[in-house]
Amino acid sequence: MTTTSIDRAIGSMAEALRSGADTLDLHGLGLKELPPWPAGLGTLHRLDLSGNRLRALPPELWDQAELEWLDLGSNRLASLDPGVGRLTHLCHLDLSENRLVSLPAELAACRQLQYLDLFDNQFAEWPEVVLQLPELQSLDLARNLLSRLPQLDGRLPALAKLDLSSNRLDSVDALTALVALARLQLDDNRITRIPEGLQALPMLSERGNPLAATRAESPQPRQPLRELISGGFAADKRYFEAPLQRFEFAVDLSGRPALERSLDIYYKGFAGAPVGLKLDDGTRLDLHQLNRKAAVALSAPAGGGLLQFEPTSKAETVAANCEFAQRTLDQVPGSALLSPAEHQPAGRAGVLAEERHGREDAAATARGEALLHSGDLDPVEPPATARGEATAPTLPVADRSSPQPPDAPPPPPDAEAVDTAVFCPPAVARNSDFLVQVFLYPPDNIAAVESEARQADDAARLRGRFSLPLDLPRGTRVDLHLEMPGLSIAEPDAVLTWRGRQSVAQFEVKVPGEVAGEKVIGALRIAVAGMPKSTLRFQVALLAAGASRPDADACEIDARSYRRAFVSYSSQDRGEVLRRVQAFRIAGMSVFQDILDLEPGERWEKELYREIDNCDVFLLFWSQAAADSEWVGKEIDYALARKHGDDDRPPAIQPVPIEGPPIPLPPKKLSGMHFNDALLAHIAVAPGAARGSGSQP
């Protein structure tokens, strides 16, 4: 029987009710809504609902009259229920990483509130009700849209800690009225002058502001970080591809406080920059693929770590990473700069991910059960004992005999063999739910994969297994998009990162009672490093409502991997397309490139068509310029003609939107293509420049 997030939430609620617990922890379950609140569960002092996808909260929550600590962070709340005013014992309220634009006036009744976290919301005005909280000691309003401050005379008499980083403030004179203020963070605003009263605070941070020249200079770098960057442009060379720049340093973080402070600096000023954090227990975190709460939770057991930075060809990324590293060194006690001789070179490991060496934590507890969606954490690998007890693999070995095209790029030196398997029931009843599980794993680990799939769903059967045609370096992103016509998929898109061990994405699928037919053909589309790479098709039988699932064998699967790509695009988009060459290389696809070396007048239409004949995937980089391009239209027509009306014939036509939203309307002849799905519209591509075929407008 499949255990869902709702099941786990119901179980936790029932246990809290049975035991009379004063704490209920439902964080990180990916819940879109809470299950019905049990009658009698009204004595909670502490409630954690963070890390879900909640847009609304049940009325019963506001009847928890004894509640003192409430965490609603990392959800999708656009408003806070006025019922919060009934929580008169509340001391700690976390509303960070939501979509709030205002707070209800009823919050003023929470007169014992001491801690309020509003980080990363959408407040354009200071919430007026906050000024009516006499016991408030800590307020976080970082990463909002504040452009001015209210009058603060006589207000917030206990406020000692205030964070206004990453807003739009140009004046902070009003803050001098806060009589208890001791710690103030003003980084990354538009402030030109710091009042003298604030300059005397025990802790003041104001980096990233256009302060007047009369201000004292910030501390000089302990060592010029730019001198520790290798690569980049050389004056005596011409470049077709933007060269990579490598960070020949790392930042050591000693102690838990150093970890916490560095994460605070990153998410409030540099979120999205490609930075990795390797913890001293072996865990590796990719900070730009985690939200703040996830990163804080994963790093909690560690006593220190190492900040590492990915190679990049983007000057803005170099500048952001250097500034982040310098702020950490300047502001975080326990931080230290490590030179190349003092740390292991990151290489491609700049794209970092968790590794948990048998450590049990919250994520491990949820292994094989939690549904993945963009921004969530991947389940961890099964413990060694489970792997040792698994039966010998009885499934066919993935086929690796198919040769690579002669002009395919060689795999990176740190690449590893990767297999992919899809598990789901062979037959499902109408009016029921089931799981589709997709695994990435080392080829010799299939027994452990099968065991984990059965733990999550005892009806799971292997729908098929195939090898990703190119071995992947650790840190490679793999995007998944599931299609099952006629069925409802809660979250059809997921992202995994290859980490040298098995990882899983689970898709929750609902079978409507009225769905027609005796079977459904599912299609899993896979993109590697941002480039469409494979399509996997599998079959599931449809039974009458209430029918039991038969013990059927796994059925045949059609797996198609793309090895040679033709890239169609407008020459107006050449710069955008060029930045994607690294993704082609990581994905292991050869790309027609000769045409890019010719001037537009030298284009050979015959050569273009020959390359379309030879490709197995036609990548259409879609924009308004491409929609207006005569050449792009000709290439689409020729690719469609080659298919002879059979969608299963090559080349597979894969649109890759590079503009929007909104995405320009596709041509009528491609109206059935997925121009708007999340896999293609939001895939992350590796930095670099690309070669491909091209089309002039």
C-alpha cells in the first residue's frame, strides 16, 4: 500500500492526539492542504508546518489557544488568517518565504510575540500592525520590496535585532528612534548615508549600498579574491566560446554559528548564485537549488563546512561569488580563506548535492515516501543493511552496446555510469491513486532500487530500465516530465541531481472514474543538463473501479535517447543559443556546428537539410524572432516532412523556449507540442557557449 504525505500527516496528528503531545511537526511533507484537524487536538504549544505548499490553513488551527511557537515558513501563503489574533500566547512566528503583502490587524492581539520572521515575502509597505507589538525583540524583513520606513518614535520599545537587507530603502533615519536596537542589517539597499546614531550600534552591516564617499571604507579584503581566479579571456586571443573562470579558493566555516551566519548572508543577498556547501559530516549542499529552510535543516547536525564555487563564464556570477565570499570572511567569525593547496579542488563538483554516509535525519526518515517537486530535497539512498539484504537482481542489464556518434563529445573525466528505471503498478483501478517512481542509480545497484520502490509501493513493478547513453559527472541536473493522457498528475515535473548514488522522484497520479480505454501509455521525457535527451514510454492497464491489481509482469518499454541534435533558431538569438554548448556536451549529444562558422550569405540550404536527415532530435529554440524567421519555418517544415505524419518516426521535435513568459505562440503545425510545460520552460542550462545549426531570419 502506498504511503502518501497525507497519510503521514494523519498519522502524526493521530499520534499527537493519542499521546497528548504538546508538539506537532508536519514540516517538509509537500502538502497542498492539511488533512482534517482531529477533534480534541487543542493543547499544542509548538507547531511546525514549514516546507509545504499550503495556500490556506484550517480554521481549527487558530483554536490552539496555548500555542507559543508557530512556523509557517516556506509555503505559498498570500494572506494570513485574522484568526491568528486568537493565539494570544504566541511568542515565535515564522512566516518567511511566502507571498504575503500585508498582515491582519488582529495580529496586534499577540502582545507576547517576541520573534517575527517575514523574510522573502512581498511587502511593499512596512506592516502597520507590527508597530503594535510591544514585546517584539527580533524582526526580519529582508528580501521584501520596502522603499520607505514608518515613523518609529515611541514604537517597538523592545526591538533589539532588525534585518532590512535586500530592500529598496534610500533613507534609514527613522531607525534612530528604536531605543533598544543593537543589531542592524541594511545590506543591499539604496542607502547613501548612515545616521551617526546607527553607526554607533554594536553590530551594523551596510555592504552593497551606494554610500557617500565620506563614509569610512569597509574593511579591505584579507586577500584579493580576484587574484585567486584562473581562466577567462586572454588579450591576445579571439574566442567563439566564453571561457570558464575557476575559483581557486574555498571558504572554511568553523562551528555552527559560522554556518548559520554564512547561510543568512547567502540567502539574503546572493540567493541563486551557484555556490556549494560541503559540510564536515560529508554532506554536500547545492545552495542555489535549496530554499533557506531546507539548507538550514540539512546543515543543522554539522559542526562546520566549506563554501565552494562553480566554474563559470559569466562575469556577473564571478562578481557575486567574490562579494559573497568576501562578506563571509569580513562578517563571520570562524571563517577562513583556503588557497588551492589547502582544499581539494572542486572541479565540476561546484554543482554540489547532499551525501549522507548512513546518517539518519529528517530527510532519511522520509526516504521512499516524500513526493519531489522543484526546490525539494531528493530522498537519500537506502542504508547499507537494506542493500545487503536485498535479493540478487533479476532484471535485465541496461543496454550499453549502442555506439556513440563519431563526433560526439567525449565524456568528462569524472563521469560515471548511470541507469534509469521506472516503477509503477502494472494495472490500476479507476477512481484510485498510484505512484510512478523514477530512479537514477549506479548500474550494479538495481537490487537496492527495486527494494526501495517496493517499500514505497508494494504494487510497484519495473516498467522498464535503460541506460542514460552518456556517463554523467556528479552534479549533473536531470529534469523529468511525466505525461499520462487522461490521468491527473499532481506534480508532473521533477528535478534530480546525479550524486553518485541512487535517487528517486515520485509522481502521484490519480485515475478518474470516467477515463476511457483499457490502457494508458505513459511518457517520461528526460532532459540532461537542460537539454532534452530521452523519452521513455510505458504501458499501464486500466481496471474497473474497486478491482484488485493483478500480479502482472513488467511490460515492454520504448526508450529513445537522442544522440545527434539539429538546432533550429533565429540568428537574433545566437548569443542565447551559444551559451548552451556545455549542456550539449554534458548530455552527450553531437550537434551540427559547421554552419555557425559561415557568414549568412554563405549558408547552404542543402547542407542544412542533410543535417536534419541525420539527426534524431530537432531542438527548436523558440522565441518571437524564431516565430518570425523564414528559415526557422523552412526547417520546421522539412523536419515534419521527414516524419511522414508518424510521431514515432525521427526526428523527435523538442521545443526549447528561450523567451517569456509569456512564450510566443507556436506555429499551428506544432500546436500539439509542449511549448509551455515546466520541463522545457524552466530547465537549467550549464554556463558556456553553444555550437549548433542556425537559421537566419
